Amino acid sequence: MTYGQGRSYKKVEVIGVSNKGIEAAIQQAVSKAQGSLEKLSWFEVQDIRGHIGKDGTVSEYQVVLKIAFELK
Amino acid sequence: MTYGQGRSYKKVEVIGVSNKGIEAAIQQAVSKAQGSLEKLSWFEVQDIRGHIGKDGTVSEYQVVLKIAFELK
Amino acid sequence: MTYGQGRSYKKVEVIGVSNKGIEAAIQQAVSKAQGSLEKLSWFEVQDIRGHIGKDGTVSEYQVVLKIAFELK
Amino acid sequence: MTYGQGRSYKKVEVIGVSNKGIEAAIQQAVSKAQGSLEKLSWFEVQDIRGHIGKDGTVSEYQVVLKIAFELK
Amino acid sequence: MTYGQGRSYKKVEVIGVSNKGIEAAIQQAVSKAQGSLEKLSWFEVQDIRGHIGKDGTVSEYQVVLKIAFELK
Amino acid sequence: MTYGQGRSYKKVEVIGVSNKGIEAAIQQAVSKAQGSLEKLSWFEVQDIRGHIGKDGTVSEYQVVLKIAFELK
Amino acid sequence: MTYGQGRSYKKVEVIGVSNKGIEAAIQQAVSKAQGSLEKLSWFEVQDIRGHIGKDGTVSEYQVVLKIAFELK
Amino acid sequence: MTYGQGRSYKKVEVIGVSNKGIEAAIQQAVSKAQGSLEKLSWFEVQDIRGHIGKDGTVSEYQVVLKIAFELK
Amino acid sequence: MTYGQGRSYKKVEVIGVSNKGIEAAIQQAVSKAQGSLEKLSWFEVQDIRGHIGKDGTVSEYQVVLKIAFELK
Amino acid sequence: MTYGQGRSYKKVEVIGVSNKGIEAAIQQAVSKAQGSLEKLSWFEVQDIRGHIGKDGTVSEYQVVLKIAFELK
Amino acid sequence: MTYGQGRSYKKVEVIGVSNKGIEAAIQQAVSKAQGSLEKLSWFEVQDIRGHIGKDGTVSEYQVVLKIAFELK
Amino acid sequence: MTYGQGRSYKKVEVIGVSNKGIEAAIQQAVSKAQGSLEKLSWFEVQDIRGHIGKDGTVSEYQVVLKIAFELK
């Protein structure tokens, strides 16, 4: 990539869910997006949420992300 | 669905338009999205707007939604 | 288009990059989206950013847009 | 109206109140504005609030709108 | 109530759920709060969301409210 | 005023400036609006700003308000 | 309190009303909360509003606060 | 104008439309407001939007502004 | 729980503090809330903050959460 | 200063603390900044917070400000 | 720069003023910052404002930016 | 520190980058700031972002923070 050159990116909004932590939930969303989109470039966290199990432990983290990739 | 299991969702932004009211405009957007996406899960209202006719009556409601669905 | 008639739109989030200015970056994103989507209708600027070259001049403008189009 | 033609709009902020529901409160505000302004064009909902009566029922809906009209 | 007199209110955040529409979901939350709090005064809508059933119809509206009441 | 009765309000955005403090700046804006509008009802503070004199003292407070009044 | 030690706080949303000014309205809300909650720790102003009397003077200040206290 | 002196401003919300660019749309709105209001002082851009023609070119820029002027 | 069935939830705002990391601070708040509230359902992160010790290391993470639970 | 002339300003974020009130906390921050920066021009209040003493009185106001000054 | 390598950036908030347009005001701020900071990397537009002359023309554009640079 | 005593703080905006996780990126920014500023007091997370490598793994976390310290 050369700065100054006309180009375009698209951002999609994806939610990753994992019981292991926030970083794992981010990676879950990125890996899923990687399967159908080419050349992911960066992500931006929009929201961090999660589910609480009956015993009062966090049973999963749900991270809402924007993922950006270049439009070729 | 089992909580704690790794999974991913996508959100798309859609606008439904109806002259019948806010709920009808939401259903309009959801039905349209249902035609091309599988297994819609939930929606979040972003904005409620509308058009005003010449006689000063609301001629349509325009509801901007995010619609989420699981990525298989 | 007739107001009051049930219809739907989708919004996608795109970033246009140009070294010529903000309007050129907007047009860059719109032209790219036009290639794969039918009948673009309007855009909304979300963010204006840019890169600064070594000599302290703005080397490119990066404009984040939402672009809306009717779902047929 | 022709797109591309220089023109201007003004937005005013109005609150409509009705005991019948959200759409009725919107129409209440639009009808009132219609009395003193010409050629209303669209509205945007800013806030939805309401009053609760002594018996715990919603006694009125208060909807805060921006209403836009062309400046001739 | 007399304006100018020292007094205090509290706001609680409640979610009402109904399959009948947005106003019904608001009333659901207000009625529930009425059971345990005295003298509810007003509400403010924070978010409107909902669940989508398998057939692509909105199966329920979830309205997030702040409900305010005077502290005696 | 009776709750539940159809009615409408308008909000205007006004800035009051005073060297005496924030409450004085609010009263300044309200008094000015009172001169041309009938029956002001409430205000909402949007922003508090001010000017700093050469000697490093706050020389004036500028308070941006929305002021609401009933439309008869 | 020792930094680094596991502990928890709760925030409640309260509105204080006073005809004397913004600081007095804050103190009104804090004093009221102090009556039913233990060991208040800090407050955060969310909104400043007020009522305007018939003569165009501010008849009361209404300050919306979050008040935080430690959960023992 | 002397800092520290009691005075008041009003802000109005106006949209300027131009096919020439963002600055031209701002000037369009300011010129229109200048026709009916005295002594405009400053503007603040709220939103930048636009329409996209059938050929995928930006056919007009729509800039939403607040325009402020002193109340005499 | 069956979707479509009238029901209500409440959200409370809690801060969890831990020196072990963000997930530990979230669990700290959830465990504390679990002690006094029944059947916690989900959480939403509002803010992530922390304290810095004299040696320049993060001595604790402070995570502000909303925790939701069903009202029976 | 002449309008239209190329110039630049910087904004810094400062917190002033005082037990006397909001205006005193603003002046505290401005006076401190005045010691190390030249020619302060204006301030913008970002947040108003405070500490609550054991007896339930506000023991100090903490006002977060942006302070702007011209870059020469 | 290699992605994945520990590094830090700082952002400063600067306002550029120019009578030539928005891009010129951005470049004005960047050039000024370049004089005292090393290796500017990117900017983010925060606000676009301006002054209106007596004849109703925009006499200058004021663009509020964040400018980021690497901390070596 | 004694509550109630006049004092001032400054906040700076810093970005920490690390391939190890969010807490490591926060510590990276804090350690860097510690080198040039005295007596850091607290931090507030503004944004969490990151870069995605060619193989679809998160190659680094970028955390935007405000860091506060007392002005002596």
C-alpha cells in the first residue's frame, strides 16, 4: 500500500463469542470473517457484553466489532 | 444454542418504510432481510424518521435498524 | 418512488481515500460501491481522517461513509 | 425538486404529546407545526418519553422531533 | 408538587417485553415497576430492540426505559 | 395543564453570557427569550464554556441552553 | 481503601431539585441518597435542567446525578 | 463586543445544499439565513450527507449546520 | 423463557475492581451482584478505567458494568 | 486577531478541584494552566463530578475542562 | 514500523483556521504541529466550524483535529 | 492527598500497542507516559482497536487511553 493512492475499504459489523475472554472473542469474530472476506485489515471494538450463568460466573464474552478490509 | 460455545453473528443496517406505523416499518425491514439472509436473530432500532405529506400528515415512517443473524 | 409505499434500504459502511481532498475521497468510495451495488441513493459522512507525510503535508484524506441503496 | 440545485432547509425542534401512542404524538407535533410553517418535508425522532398516572398506566407519550422544511 | 421546593427523584432502568408492540412493552415495564416502587412519575425510552422468530416475524419488542419516581 | 391532553411544545437553542457565574448566564438567556416568546416552561443545559482574560481569570461564562415553551 | 484490592461499587441515578442553584441541587440529591445508602463515595453530573416561572425567572434547578458507593 | 458583558445568542439549524462541494453547501445555508436574520456570527457543522445520481456520481452535498447570531 | 411472553428486566450499574485484569474485574462485579440479586442474566461494559501505582504499573482495573436480571 | 487570517490553537484537558463550587473549580484549573501556557483563550466544560464526605456533604467539586490557547 | 511490536503514540488536539476552505484549515493545523512535534502520523477531524462576516460570507473555517505521532 | 483541597490534574491521550493483549497494550502506554510525566494517577480507556495479519490472526491490540496526573 502507498499512501496518497486512491483506494477504498469496507467495514462490516461482527460479534464474536467466547467463554475464554475478550481477546478470544475478538479472535473468534476475526477468524469467522476471514473465512468469507479477503484481506482483513483492522478491527475496532464497539461493545463488550456477556452472559452470566446460573452460578453467577461469566459464561461467555460477546464482543461487537467493526472489521475493515480493502475493496479490490 | 448453548451459552459459552464459540460462535459469531453479523449485523446489517437496514431501513424499513411503511405508512402504517413504526412496528409495520420494522416488520417491513425484517421481512426484506429475511429474504436474503438466513436465521435472523434480533434487531436494534437506530433512528425513527418519516416523510410529511402536503396536507401535513405523516405519509410514511422510516425506521433504521440493525438486524443480527448467526454466521454458520 | 412514491412516498407511503412499503420499501426497504440497506446501508453499508465504506471508506474512500484520495490525496485530492474530502469531496474526492467521498467520490472514490461512492464509485467503488457503485461497481458492486445497484442504485445507490445517498451517503452520510461518519468520520474524516487522513495520513500525514514525512514533510508535514496531508498525504491523503480518508472519509468514512455510510452509503444507502434500495433493496429491490 | 431537482437534485443538485442549490437550496436550503431549516429544522425546528418540537414536542408532540398524546395519550394515544407514539405515532399519534408525532402527528400532533407535525399538525401543530403545519399551522405556522409552510411545506413541512420530514421529521426525525429525538426522544420518546411519557408521563405515568397514579394508577401506573402511561397517561401520555411525549415525542421530541426535529421537523424540516424548505426555505423559499 | 410546588416548583422551587427542594425535592429528589430516583431513576431506575427497566426493560419491558411484549409481543404486541412498542407501547405495550413500555406499559409492561411500567406496570412491573409500579408493583415495587411508589408514585412513578415519568419514563424515558433508551433503546428499542426485539427478537425475530424463525418465520421472519418480529416475535417480541424489548424496550429499555428509565423510570423516575419521587423520593419521599 | 392536564396530563393526557394533546398539546405541543417547541424548543429553541439560546446562549446566555454573564461574568457572574453559570446560574447568572442561564438567567440571562432565559430573560432574553422571555422577551419574545410566551410562557417559557423549562430549560436544558447543553454546554458550559467561557472566555479567559489576559490575567488568567474567567472573564465570562457562556451557557448553551435549550428553552422549551408550549405552542398555543 | 487499598488500591489493587478486589472490591465493588454501585451507581444510582438521582435528581436533586433546588431553587438556590446548581450546587444546592447536587447537595439535595446527595443528602437524600445518604439517608438510605451507606458510605457514598462520589457523584457525576449527567444533566442540568430547570423550570422557568411565569415571570421568566428560573424557579428551580434540576440536576441529574450518578452517585456511587462501595458495596460491602 | 466586550467580553464579560451580559448578552445572548440564538442558534438555528439549517441545511445547505449544493452540487459544488461542502464549502459551497455551507455558504448556501449561510446566505439563505442571512436574508432573514441579522448579524450572523458563527456556524457549526452537524452532519455532511449527499445524494448519489444514477451514474454513481455525487449529485449534491447536503450540510447540516447550526448558525448562531446575537439577540439584540 | 419463551420469546413473545410479557416479562421485565432491570439493569443496575456496578463497578468491579481487580488487580488481575479486565475479565477479573468484570467477574468481581458480577459475583458481588449475585450475592444480593436473583438470576443475573447479562452484563454490558460501560467503561474501563484503572489506577496507576507509583512505579508506573497498572495497580488495578476498574470496569463499569450494567448488569441485567429478570424481574419476577 | 483578525478573522480570516491563518492561525492555530491547541486544546489541553485539565481538571480543577475546589471545595467552594463549580466556578471555583473552573478557575482553579484555569489559573494552574495559566502558569505554564501563554495566552489562554477559552474553556469548555467536559464533566462535573465530585467527592462526598463521610457526613454526606459534597467535599469537593472536580470539573474536567478543555482549555484552548493560540499557538504562536 | 512492524505490526505486533510494542510501541506508543500520543494524540494532541489542535485547531487550524483558514479562509480558503476545510482542507486548508486542516493543513494549517498540521503544519503548525509539525513545527514542534516529530514525525506526525495521522489526523482525525473532530469538529468543523467557522466565522461569518458582516456581509454574510464565511470568512474563515475552523477545523478541530486530533493529530497523532509516535512516542520514541 | 486530602479531599477538599484545591488542586489540578492534566489528562493526555496516549495509544499503547502490544501483540500480547489489551492489558499489555494499556501497560505499554502507561510505561511510556511514565518516562516523561511525573506521578501518573489513573487511566480511562477510550477505544480498543487492532491490526489483523495476513493469516487472519490479531497481530496487535491498539488501546487509546486518557492518562491523568496531578499538576504540581
